[in-house]
Amino acid sequence: MKAGSACRRFVSGLVLAASLVAHAGAQSPGAQGSGGEGPPKARDLAPESPAEPTPMQGLDVEEARAALELTLDWLKANQNEDGSWGTHVPGDLYELGFAWDTYYAWQVASCALAVMALRAAPPTPEIEASLEKGIGWLTTTRVPHRGANWDVDSTWASLYGFVALVELARDPRFAEGELADRIRERGVAWYEDLVRRQTPDGGWAYYDDPPFTERPKWATSFCTALILPPLLDALELGWPIDPEVPRRAQRMVERCALPNGAYAYDFRFRQRAHGGESINAVPGSLARIQVANWALWLAGEERVDDGAVRKGLEQFFEEHLWLDLARTRPIPHEGWFANAGYFYFFGHYYAAKAISLLPEKEREAWHRPLRHHVEKTLTGDGSTTDFLIASYQITAGTSYAALILAEGLAGSSLDHPRGTKPAPLPAPAPVVAPGDSTEEDQ
């Protein structure tokens, strides 16, 4: 496997080198390009290629509606009788070797995304029926457990399970009744699981390193960022959320911010380099920039304002080719700048949510190219994937595609309309040293 990966990277390197030489030869001696200025920019590789759209090109609203309908048709047609999607077995030889419960956790996480997509869709009787079946399964299926000492992938089920149920709880359609009670009960159960998994530095991830401990020690910026706004929303809903949990999560994401505008992959006291072809260079951080900016903007971090969101989106489209090159590659992080195929839809989804934070008059110009990068991946039946072909990956990819398209057609954020943010966290309790007295003692 390693030899095959090395061979593919060698061939890719030859193709990239040839592209750069051809591009450099077409420039005048004084023209600016990628030569001598560090890693090439994606826009420099194929400046005249009609296959790579610029931010001015894209998919219009009517075309986006048709694409959205296609993805929703697939979700409705491929839902299991019990309300779930897919199966909990590995669908590809590349995925052998994980803990057995991990495959079930990936199925649960993908089903949570499918429920989120149906909730965001324009309501029809068929959509509503499919959504209720999905909620029924999501609120009654067992919570996955950690399957091995190193493999903590079951965190994905708790992350997106919690996100889905918080969104449902904030939806007026599910604000009352027995279903509302089940949504809250399961949401709190997943929150409790997340609390047990929150690392000492405040984040979440999906692996652990020796010495293996009950509370994992490794956290990534993107896992932590995606859960921050839902934690704040759940606190506002009156769920039993300890404010210190989102507070620590926010600090962790903030510490991952790098001077180049990127966000580090994971939290380290001594961060890895962010130059050259590092995963922490901007082209390797395109997806993380979107989710972190979205999360910190909603959390009220002053340094992440509209300008920071715009800059992140500009970087996303300017360097988008690196995501294209990595999509559907079967080995994690074998793309340039250590991009993995599964960065693709994750990054586009949070780019859509970041766009919805901007003033309304700006959004369509950003959503148009974003829709194109989703629609071009759809197969004839409306399904898609950005990594392997396991059922849970196709469910997740198709659900992400539907969510991205729905966000751009909604006119405003589906969850946080412009100008609305979750309530700020209460001030932390003062730390009292042993032997000191408080006002209450006096």
C-alpha cells in the first residue's frame, strides 16, 4: 500500500512539475507566478482551463434547486425500513483494521447528516415522512462506544448526533410533544458522552496515543469547531450544559489559529510548521478555515469578523484545486498539502455556513461557485462521495451535498440568521485559592 501511494505521488509530482514549467514558460520574465515564491497556488496550475471555475462562475438558483431535488430523491429512495441509511460494515478493503464498533459509529454519524439534510430541505409530505423515520431511528439506536484503545472514531457519532438533535430541538416543528422529549433525552446522552471524551486541552478527535487513557488526549481544531455553536445553542435551549465545556472548546480553537490565516490541524504546545507543503499551510487548511471561522464568529470572537470570513472564502476558492486533486483518493492525506479526500464536502459545507454569516447582498456571489463544486460531483442518481464507496460514506457525501445546496437557497442561514448569535457564555466562576475567603464567607 505504501509503495503504491509513493508511486502515485511520484506520478502526480511529474504532472505538477510539467504544469508549472509550462506555466512559467508562458510568463514574461517580470511576471509573478509560483516559481521562487514557495508552493504554487492552485490558480497558477491551469489559469486558462474552463474546467476550473473562477469565483465569478457557478450554478444559478434554478440549477441548484434541480441538483438539491436529485440529492433528496436519493436520500428518500435509499432510506432503510427502520429509518436509517446504509449499513455498519466496511465497504472497502482500504477500511479494514478499525475497531468493529467504528463502522457502526460512522453509520450513525452519516445518518445524523441525512436527518440534518432532510430537516433543511423544503418541506413536502414525502420529506416530512422520511425525516420522522430518520429521527425515530436516531433517537432510539444505541450510542456507539469506544471500540479500541487507539480508535476513538465513535466520537463522530456523538459529534454529529448532538449537532443534529440540537438543530431539531431549535426547529419549531419539533418543539413540543413526545418526539421533542426524545430529541432532548438523546441529545443530552450524546452531550454526556462528549464530556467524557473532551481532552484536557478542551477539544475532541477520533484517535488516542499511548499511554492510552479513558479520556483521550488528542484533539483537532475541526472536530472541536464543529461542535462549539451547537453547544452554545443547547445551553440557550436550557439543556444541562456546563458552560466550561464550550468555553474550553473555544479556547482550544483560538489557539489553533496561525499567522498565515490557517488553522492548525491539531492542538500542540509547539505547533508544526505552516510553510512549504505542510498540512498547516493555507492549501492544507481550506476546510478548517471555514469551520473555525464560522464557529468563532458565532461564539463572539472579536478577531473573526466579516473581513476574516471573506478572506477565508477567498482562500478557499483561490486554492480550491488542491481539494479537487484529493477528492476520492483512497488513502488519507495522500493529496498535496496532506489533503484527504474527506476534507472535500466537510469544507464545502462549512464554507456554505460561513457565507451565510455575511451580509445578504454578498451571499449569492459566493454560493454560485460553491454550488458548482458540489453539483459537478453528483452521479446520475443524485448520490456522491469524496472518499471511498462504503454505504455510510455515500450517505454522508450526499447529505453534505444537500445541506450545501439548501443553505445557499434558503436566503439566510438555516440556523443563525445574520445578526443573531447564541447567547454569550456567563462569566467564569472566580478561582479561590485555598485559605482565601469569598464575599459569601464574609
